[in-house]
Amino acid sequence: MTLRWALIGAGNIAGAFAAALKLSDHHVIAAVASSDKARAEAFIAKHECEGARAHGSYADAFADPNVDVVYIATPHDSHARLSIEASEAGQHVLVEKPAGVNAAEVMAMQEAAHEAGAFWMEAFMYRCNPQTARIVEIVKSGEIGDVRLVDASFGFPAPNQPERRLLNPALAGGGIMDVGLYPVSFARLIAGAASGKPFADPMKISALGALGETGVDEVTGATLQFEGGMIAQVKTSLSVFPMNDAYVYGTLGRIHVPQPWQPGVQTDGKARITVKPYLGEECEEIIETGALYLNEAEAVRMAIESGAQEATAMSWADSLGNGRVLDEWRQRIRLTYPFEKEGASFRAPNGRAQLSTARGQDARDMRIPGVGKPLSKLVMGCDNQTTLPHAFAMFDDYFERGGNVFDTAHLYGGGIMERLLGQWMRLRNIRDEVVVIAKGAHTPDCRPEMVRPQLEESLDRLGTDHTEIYFLHRDDTSIPIGEWVDALNEVHDAGIIGIFGGSNWTLDRVKAANADAAARGKQGFGAISNNFSLAEMVNPVWPGVLGANTPDWRAWLEETQTPLFPWSSQARGFFTELSGPDKLDNPELSNAWYSEANFARKARAQELAARKGVDPVTIAAAFVLHQRFPCFPLIGPRSIAETRGSFGALAVSLSPEEVTWLDAG
């Protein structure tokens, strides 16, 4: 198979890649694209790319029928937009590191490739090198014992050019994003090799750093702590020349890697590593590295030839994990780029200002009394999106899939979640198309007099004058029910909430509230938000929470057709590989969901999932969706892939007999 490449960008790194491609008959440079066509033409002439077509538009290169795969080598801040555009055009993609300037961009890029069924890879060329493979082999062999410490650095003094890429925060400058990501990647690779995995993510990260005059990191170091006790010290700088090498220390010996990042470049294609047993003689190994970028191109070619969407050398999960570590490293030294800050005029990973709703119309077709717009069947829980990039990536994707109901609470993140949702609605100009659920009066402020002030603060954070649905987050049963009814009707009559109800309320208290409201001509509870899932909650996940799985709850919900908005509708991972009678490392999971009846339900979900060709967790979600009362499961995805998995439940049809069998056998 011969791959026909389009080089996107006409800078130095694209030149190095072009030189490598010309060393093999398996690769052809079919096109070169730049925002300036003359620059693309000059590149073709300089690098003697015979037969290559020059494009003055990246879109033209992506649409070129003579191109099989694109190599994106433009500045960092454009990687996500161009990668997504290329994937949407059906192209395979190799994108220079960092793939995205934050993990949220990496998620969006990978999702675009997934949707297109196309190959995607982050261009960490050292990961495709024989030297790297040999280091991993030594670690796995146990020759240096149990790995306890990794020490790696990469840096250089950058030219004093504040407007250029390296020092410009608007262009995602700084040492971490330019070269510090190499030591992080290496440490995660070694930690994985030491534990028999392709890579491992740190459990804990600490860091120190100094920001320069332009606001980017000029010198910084981080300590990564991994499961099993391995520690990694990673360092980078744009103001000094560190050693730019790596050491791997084990209980029986150490490995020194003089050129970890560009193996063999300074030694004519021969890399040298030394292995020093603590009780033996030092041994130097010489490794034929081959052409750096050709190794990378070959990894791409072999993956595409086999029909794979990702390469073993640098998987999607590996790139996403690396992005998350870089995010936290920057967070630890308080480096946030201007376009990532709350209040910023945020740019989406795909660069588009408008959201598309074309593919999601069928998911937004539910109606409930008191809410004057259609609702999606799945509700996005806004309780873990703590940064602007993550929130925008998650909310954009959810909305474009057809989701339009967002569950928030005054308590969540001290207001961060509400502010981010509000900013998203404002910048997307989309408030009229979404349904907002707000919650308040959580313990210790579970008092009627707290409803209005908390709600008004929530509305201010959200940047709106009303919320379609409001839930009391908890109940204090010592408070007369009429006081709650009065407090809720006050804000309803003021026009700042639509329907309302209780979250984590008992059925008796809900009935009492409705009876009191009816007797006094007031509005009663129009919705409930208790836990409900295929797995019945054994013990409360958090203090004061309640479920609605009991026969009396189900009978009342069916009789009244009161909408239920259940939280933890998939039992917080119980229906995944995370749970099992012998898996006791997650006390929250085991305490709340482990029972003989629930494991029997999981077994039935697994059996039905195998018959229908889906995952058990998808069956669990479909069970909630197929109740005989209106049910709107709250989902809490932390990644776009998890959102996609939840939406898969909408395509699963369960018969009434299957629903009963899943629950009761």
C-alpha cells in the first residue's frame, strides 16, 4: 500500500517530515497546503516534491481526491480545528503534538475521527522509534527490577520573540505544550510498561513553575505519582538548556537514555542507551533508529492498511491521558490561556460559531405538562465540567446529538457549573432551545427561606431570568409541608420557575405536598428527581439521598404519570467492568449497589446485551428509558465517548417482557 500525503503547513517540521517520506516508495507527497499558496509552491520547489499539488486553502487539500492522509503541522492553536475539518472530509489524520492545547480539544478531535470511521494519531515520533521499543522491552523484562523513579527533561532557550508561537499565550505557548509533553509521555509509557500496560496515568500531580513576562511557562517541573509507587520527575524550560535526557531507575539497576526525544539525530542514526545493574558492569546498547519521521509514517501506513483507526504506538486513550496530565500541570502553576478563561469569548475546537442540530432532532421529542418546549430523553448533568474548554466540548457534543436538558444545582462546584453553563448558553445564543433544571435548599441550607435567595443567585450565574424546572435538593421533614409549598409557589408565581418538585424526597412527603397544594388552590409537585436504575440502591450514595425503585413509588409514578428525572440512572458504573463481588476498591460503588439481587440483574443485563450486540451499561440505560411513566435519565459523562455510549441506549428497543425480566428475572 502506498499512502498519498497532504502536508498541512509549510514550516520546518513539515520539511523534516517531507524529507523522511521521500526515503520510501510506500509514501508519496501528493499535496502541500498553506494559507498562502505561494508558500506552498515554494515548499514544493525547495523540497523537490515532484508531482505534488499546491493548495492555498486547507479545505481544498482535505477535499483533494488524490490524498489519502493529511499531516497537520501548523501552530498548536489550529490543530483541533484542522484535524476535525479533515476528519469530517473523510481524511485520515496525523496531527503534530500537542494534538490539542487541552484534553477537551483532543476529545473533540478523536470524536470527529470516530464519526468518520477514519484513522487519527498524535505525532509523537519518538514513540514509533526502535529505541523506545527497546527501553520498554528492558523495563518489562525485569532486568532493572521494579521501576521506582523516572527523571526526564526537555527544554531550550527560546528566542525573545513575544509575538511568536513559543512565548505567545494566545498561541498556546510555553515549554509544557511545546516540549514538556515529551517527558510526561515518556513517564506514562514507562509506568505502563512497569505494570504490564501500554501506558499509565498518574494518581497525583504536583508542580512548581515560573511564568515569564508574556504569561507562559519559561521554567517548570512536575512530580507525577503512579499507582504502585513509581514517581516521575519531569522538567521543561524555555530559558535554559537542561540535560534533555531520561533516566529510569529500578530496584536492580538503571537505564540512561541520552537522546530520548530524537533518537540517533546527533549520532548518524545510531542511538545509544546504557543499562547499569547495581551489582554489575554498565552495558551500552547501540540501536539502529532509522529515519525518525519515516518510522512514524510507517506506523500510520500499517494501521491504515490493517483497517485500524488508531496506532499501537500512540493510541487515542494515550493521547487523551497525556492531554489531561498537561492540563493539570498547567493548572498547578496557574497557566491558563486567554481563550480558556471564564468570561472569554471561547472558540470551539472545530472553530465554528454555530451548532448543528441536524442529527439530533429525533432525540428531542418529549413533552411534559408545564414545560412549553420539547425535551430530550437524556439529561446532561452539570456537575463535573470544571473548565471552560471541557464544558464547551461536552455541551456542544451533547446538544448536537439532540440533548437539550441540563441539570444544575446551586451547590455544584461552588457555582462554577452554573456559570459555565450560562456562558455556554450566552455565547451559543441558545437559551430558548434548552431546558434548565435548577436545584437548591441543599443541607445545611434546607429551609424554605433559602429557596428564593439561592435561586436568584443561580439565575444570576446562569445569565437567565427563569428556569423551566426546579427541584428542592433535599427535604427536612421537621418543616411543615405547607411552608415548602408556599416557598415554591412564591417563586413560581413570580415567573422565575416553571414546574417544580423534590429531589430525594419520600413518597409520603410528595403526596402530602400535593394534597396541601390542592386543598389551598396552589401548584403541586410536577416532577421528581430521586435515584432510579436497574440496580436498586442498597445504601445511600451520599447522606440524605433516596431512590424511587420501590413498588409503591413505581405504582404512584405510573398512576399519576409524574415525570421522573433520576440521578445515577446507570448505577454509577455498576454495569461496567468496575463492579464485581471481588472488586472492593471502590467503597462508594460497593456500599451503594452490591447485593445478590443487583448482581443477578447485572448478569441478566450482560446476557441481553450479548444478544442485542451492545454493552450491559447500554441495556441498563435502556431499562430506565422503557418505564411506564415519563422518565428522563440524568447522565454524568466526563468524556464525549461516554456521552456517545449513553445515547446508544436510545437505539435499543426493549419489550415489556424484557423490562420485567431484567428487573425481576
